[in-house]
Amino acid sequence: EWVLRRVDGDAEALDTPIGRVPAADALDTRGLDLDPTVLAELLTVDSRRWRAEVPKLREHYDSLGLRLPTELRDQLAVLEKRLGE
């Protein structure tokens, strides 16, 4: 639901180094047994952990060789820059 509302411009998003993520209060969690602190933790972007994943992504991309679209390599470079690599 959040994604569809976001496309319509009706849902709040937070800017993070990996892109926009839902604000906790923008998600419909009715019927879920989900503590608000747990939801906040789930939506937290840990830049340090993401930075640790970049070399693994690059290694996987390299294994694909020319089959990998250039745009994906470009996006990985953008992600690295946003993460402060």
C-alpha cells in the first residue's frame, strides 16, 4: 500500500543513503503485532553495514561480466558515494 500511495504522492518517505524509505507512521501496520520500536529498527539504514556489503555486490557484479547492464554498475557507484565510501 505504501508504494502505491507513494507513487500518487500521498505517502511520506525519508531520504537515506540507500534511497527513500517509508516513515514509520506512513505504513499501515493494523493487525500486526509489531512494537513501534521494532518497526523503527527495521526501517533504520545502517550506513556502516551497507558499506560492508558494497564489496560483496561488486564481486557479484564482476562475476557477471558483460552480462551486467552498465546502469547497475553506475548505480553501485552512486550508492558508494552516498554511503561515503
